Amino acid sequence: MFARSARSIASMARTRGATSTRSMSAVAARVIATPLYAKAGLALATAAAGTTIIATSNNKAAQCDALPVYGVPGTNQERTFLAVKPDGVQRGLIGDIIARFEKRGYKLVGLKMVWPTLEMAQDHYADLSKKGFYGGLCKFFSSGPIVCMCWEGKDIIKQGRQMLGETQPLASKPGSIRGDFSIDLGRNICHGSDSPEAAEHELKMWFPEGVNDWGKAVDSSVYE
Ligand code: RTP
Ligand code: MG
């Protein structure tokens, strides 16, 4: 997913019109002086401690993250890009997929619904552009909204792929998301970054606005 340079979703979304990208959640637990910044209509401020604060006066949302959007690979703050594809959204599986990762103990730090343009789909799957199925794959990926997620935690890139299951649902074990919820290769309902390099590329591409570094109270019960 990183053969081409990342393209700003925000700029591509603008070409589709304002209704094509809708934020499902942009609430940060670590809100630092947000009301003040929001009242002032300040779009971007960097706090003295180095924490980046993005606030908009339109929706009063704030996002706080001192880390790069792709986190710190190899640590408990490793991050990956997971998506519910258009078929998963249609089938009402958003909640089931999110629940798997929440229940495992992973932390959701970014979440939004985006209806990708064909161009966005082509960029996302650029590494498969020589494959015969590329055209159909991109057409399908842009056929409806997807749910974009950034998940954080120990070994999340590899564990995320294992939790999704095999690319081919028929080869996926029961207990995996694809093994439990899908049958056909082209309708395997979810996507996950396949390497740290892919995670970095995809998170920069799908979350140019950044994500939320919030403190999870139960982490001491998840990590020893
Ligand atoms: P994804 O990127 O969507 O998470 O899937 P993946 O890594 O498991 O598999 P990848 O090789 O990246 O392929 C992307 C998606 O293309 C469809 N596909 N069709 N017709 C075919 O031979 C074929 N091979 C792959 C699948 O929907 C796959 O998820
Ligand atoms: Mg892939």
C-alpha cells in the first residue's frame, strides 16, 4: 500500500464535495485547554509540552496526539490501519469488528466513515496495480462508505492481520473475522495493514488530520 506517495484524503475529499467524508468521532480524552482554543477559533496549536492540539470552532472537536500518526512500532504504542470495507458496512458488521479489537484489549485511537473516490481506492491498493483483479477491487472499494480505524497496542499490526484471518475467507479459521463472517475472496469485509511500512503509509493517507492519544484506564489490567 505504499508504492505511491501518500495523497491527502482531505484534498481528495474536497474534490468530491463536503458530504463525502463524515467524522464519526473526534473526541479526545486528553483535552488540553480546548474550550479556550476552540473559542478563539484556533485551528492548530502546539502546546509548550510538545503535544499537538487540533481544534476547530465548527464542531468544537479537539485531537491530541504527541506521537506520529503511525505510533511507535515495536512498542505498546504500535498502530495499524484497519478498515471495514463497503461489504462489511452493508452487512452491519461495523460493531462486531470493532468489538473484537476492543475486547482483546486494543485501543481505538482513530475512527471515521469515508466514502472513497475511485482515485483513493487506487492509491490505497497501488501495490496491486499490476494484478488482474485491481480494477474490480478498486471499483468495489469505492462503491460505498468504509469505516477507517486506527488501532493501537502491542504487536497490533501482526495481531490485527491474524484477527482478520486469511485473505481467502474459505481458508480462514473459525474465530477469525473473515472466517466467521465472510465466504468470497472479493467480499472479505475488512482490511488490515500488512507491515509497519504499510501501516505508516496508510495511516498518513487515511488520517491526515491525526488521531487521538488517550489514556486507557484499564491498560494496567491488559499489560503487565
Ligand atoms: P486487504 O489488503 O484488503 O486487507 O487484503 P489482503 O492484504 O489480505 O490481500 P491483498 O493481497 O492485499 O488483496 C487485497 C484484496 O484484493 C482482493 N483479492 N482478490 N481475485 C483475486 O485473486 C484476489 N486476490 C485478492 C481481496 O478482497 C483482498 O482482500
Ligand atoms: Mg493487503
